[in-house]
Amino acid sequence: MCGICGIYDLEGKPVEEGLILAMREEMIHRGPDDVGHYTEGILGLGHRRLSIIDLSEHGHQPMFNEDQSLAIVYNGEIYNHLDLRCQLEKKGHLFTSHSDTEVLLHGYEEWGKDLLPRLNGMFAFAIWDSKEKELFLARDRIGIKPLYYYQDQKRFLFASEIKPLLSAGVPVELDPSVTALYLGLRYSPGETSFFKGIKKLPPGCWAKVDSKGLGPVQTWWNLLDNDRILPYSQVEAEERFYELLEDAVFTRLIADVPIGAFLSGGIDSSAIAALMSNRERTVNTFTFGFGLELDEVDEARRIAQEIGVKNASIYLNKDDFHLYPKVLRHLEEPLGDSIILPTFLLAQRAAQDVKVVLLGDGADEILGGYVHHLAMVYGDLAHSLLGRRAFSALSGLAGGLPQVAWEKFFVYPAAMGGSGVKRVLNYFKAIDSPGQAYMALGSAFNEEDKAKLLTSDFYASTASGSGAAELYGDYFERSRNPDFQNRLLQLDLKYWNVDFTLLRMDKLTMAHSLEARVPFLDHRLVELCLRLPRRFKTRRFNQKLLMRGALKNKNILPERVVRRRKKSFFFPLEKGFDHSFFDFANDTLSEGALKRRGIFNPSYVKDLLGNGDRELIHNKQLMVVLAFELWACQFLDNEWKT
């Protein structure tokens, strides 16, 4: 795992070495073990190394082939690099190291872009061909490793993070349309970012840059290609799932440094830790606690003892909210969710003992584990069976149900509130439009809310972009998968997984020079789950049946863990922190600060801060606004260097 950066001068001028060095030094946290750079006329490359495989100097980057015609900078891990190395050696390639970087370099030399489908791993890399004067960029299938770029008439720049681009003089200008998307989704989706002109190379894509600039972005792997259902029985599917999960975990144990895992009391991380314990003599696991009734520390400790792994737990301190600005600086874009702080703190603790952690992230996205998956799957099923008129009549009756009835079907105990009920009823009304239905359930601020939250001038500036419902709806409709749930999973894997879950995971672990690996997002597992029918994953109100059945058959976890219902992350701000958090929020979102910014309506934010009900949605909305302003204070006000 590393940090990479580079500049291609489109005017044919020599790249300034000082710019490459400045970009590189913004990523020290991504690679404190080694440093390198290379400039050759119009091209400059920079690299920061976190040594994981082959700790010797032979893994130094930029790395060159024998005749120095190719140079690579690379971030990630290739889990099948030993198999590829054997293939390349049979073709006459000679290796001087044991690093996966050298495998990529020789692989590109042998196969060109056709190297990409042969890779199993997480990666973002750039290869400079000095003979052709071309720069080749590529990103892994799922989007586990980030790759940002910026181009104007004079130059093309790329980096693992945004700060290196800013340090090279890329202008800071907020994109209002992305801000509007964020207020609904809590993250910035797709290729764009909050910074005008700074884009992300999409997952499963490659591109070339020459003297004319960036060429067409090409797709080499596509989620939507998983459009046929496999003829497996339940038993066959469970066996294949376990086989692939076990292999995904075992291949991610390859390292020359200590490896650990994050462990909650849930089935996802517990399965990862249990499989690790079957292969590793010592497994260190790490758990985060809030000291609240929803805490899972005791259960995580019990599981650790039962599967024979070590466990270290840390708890949230009442004043840890002061770290939010630091967290937002590392994220570089707002993520409107309180989970960002626990992720940051848990990574900080794990980095004291290990250099690599395996996570359970991705299981919900491939197995349909979120509450909105359940709601939308059964909503669609009821709509299909009853027809529009009968479904509409039933929806009207549902509006008269008492609050206690709704709570029984909601995974956040006593947290749904009247706002949650209203969202479900709006979902019923939008059932014919998947994008609108999704946003009715999951948006932080709907369009009516946004019009009140934003100042009139700023709201008008957001009108040029497509809304989140259109973005989601268009992608959903492009899928040809015959299973409704699979189309929903493709949607979440395309946007939420990449731009919220994986971005948070990468940036907040790498903030502490800690590499995170995600076995559930091995592309073979993703492809399998997208090609299995809903009944293998969700039945009645039970989710993740495929994994539960697979783990039960192998008896690697206690039965109570396998059978346990998902306990969704719920962090009540007023209980996790004391009153000083709200003092902090009030200071950050003061009327004067908001008026100077000119984006949020101070009176609306004041009502949000003073809301005494503190329903779940109010916590989420507050974090969306607070995260944005904390980010803006650093990046829009050009204070990010301090």
C-alpha cells in the first residue's frame, strides 16, 4: 500500500522536480517506509511506500524494466502475483525482487492492458512508456484503491489523494451540483468530486495520456456484466461461497508484516477472524465501543475467546469529537456520518500492533444486508403481486399503523420516529421509480429539505446537475439482471460501496499507515453473489442466508453468531458525547460563519441544532451539515495545510 502521484506536461515543458516532491510529501502517512521520484522531461512521477511485501530496497518505486523504457508507480496489493510471476518467468522474464510491483511491470510489458483481467487484487497504478510518450492509468474492479486526476490545457496530474493535486496548484473551487448530491447521499458519487475539475478514475477502468491529454476512459470490468443467474442449488451455492471466501481470506494473509482484523459482534467480521485463525498462529483483533446499550464489545470479546484470537478494545471518549476536523482533513471530502470518527480511532489503535488489517466491509453490499435492501425487495414483491391499485390502497392503510408497529420491523431500536414512518410512506408512493424510491428511504435531505436548508442563491446554482434519484434510477434501469435484489446490489456496489465505504476505509486507515484488506469484495465473490437469486440471500425477514448457511455447514463460528440478526450501526450523538459536542457544533455552525459561507440557511440550521426530539434522521442531518462545514473551513478557506 502506498501513495502515488505524477504530472504530464501537455505543453512539452520539463516538469518541475519541486512540484513532484511537494505532491509526494502530502502523502507521507500513506508511505513512511520509503520514498522515490523520477522526472524525465515532460513527465514526473512520485511515490511514498508502505512496505508490506518484500521489505527490501528491491521494492523501491518508481520501478523500471530492464531497458528503462517503462516506469511504474503503484498503490495496492496483487494477491495472485506469485502465479503471474511463474507465467512470466516461463515467457523469459527475469525478476530482481519478490515484489508484486515488478510483476505488474513485466505483466504490462508482456500483455499490455490485457494484464488487467488477470489480476486479483486492489490497485491503482500508472506506467510511463518513454518510447511512446504515453502514461497508462488503471484502477481495480471494485474501486478499493483511489485514483484522482485533474487536467487543464497545460498539464495532466494524478494522485492517490486530493491534497497532492492542490499542492501542485490545482485551483480550489466548489462544485455546487456535487454539494446537492451530497446533501441527499452523504457522499459525492461517481467520477466527480467536491472540487471542480478533480475527478476519479472509475473502478474497473483504464486510460492513456499522451501529448493531447487524457484519452477515452475505457472499461475493462463492469458490474452490469453480471446479468445471468447461475443454475446452482442452495447447497452448491453455499459450498461455492465458502470456498471463495476462504480463499479470499487466505490470499489476503500474504504479507511480510504483522496482520490483524477489525472485529465487531456481527457475523461479517467474525467470519473473517475465524477463517484467519484457521491459518495464522496468532491473530490480533480490534474492537470499538461506545459504552452504550448498543455496544458490541462484550460480544466481540466472547467471540474472540471462542475462536482463539486476541482482542483489544477501545472506547469513545466524551471529547473525541474534537478530532472531527482532523478526520475530515484526511477524508478530503465530506462524509456525513458519525461512523468516520470510530473508524479513525480504531485504525489508530490497530496501527500500534499491526501493519495490515482485514475487514468485514462489503458483506452487506454483496449479500443484501442493509435494511433498505429488505424494504425495497419486499416492497417490489408486494407491488408486483398486488398490482398498483391494491398496493396503493394497502399503503394508505399502512399510514394508520401505530408507531409501535413500525418499530418492530425496524433495526434501530426506538429510533425510527415519525420522520422514519413518513419516509416509508413516501417510498410506497415512489415504488414505480426505483431511484426515487431509494432516495425516499435513504436520503439525508430530500429536495424539499434542501430548498429550505440552502440559501436561495446557492440552491439556484445546484440546478445544473442531475439529482441523486436520477443518477440512481438511470443506473438501476441499465441493469439487465433479472433479479430485483441483484440490481439493487449492483447500484450500491457502484456508488455507496466505492464512494462512501471504501473511501472511508482507505483514507482513515492510511491516515495511520495501516493497510486495509476486504475479502468480501474479492471480485469472484462479488460475481457469484450477483448471479444468485434472491431466495439464496434473503427469505422472509432473514438476510445473508447464503453466508449463514455456508458457515453453519463448516461449523467455524458459534451457532448464536451465525443466527444473530444484524445489529445496524446506530450512534446517538447526545449519548456518545456530552453537551460540549453540541457547543462545538453550535460554534462551527454559528450564524456568522454560515452567513460568510453563503451556502446554508442559518435559521434552518439553528432549528436542526436545537431539535429536542433527536430522532435518528436529525442526528444524520446534523452530521451531514457539520461535516461539510468542518471540511469547508479547511479546504474552501485554504487552511488544509495547517
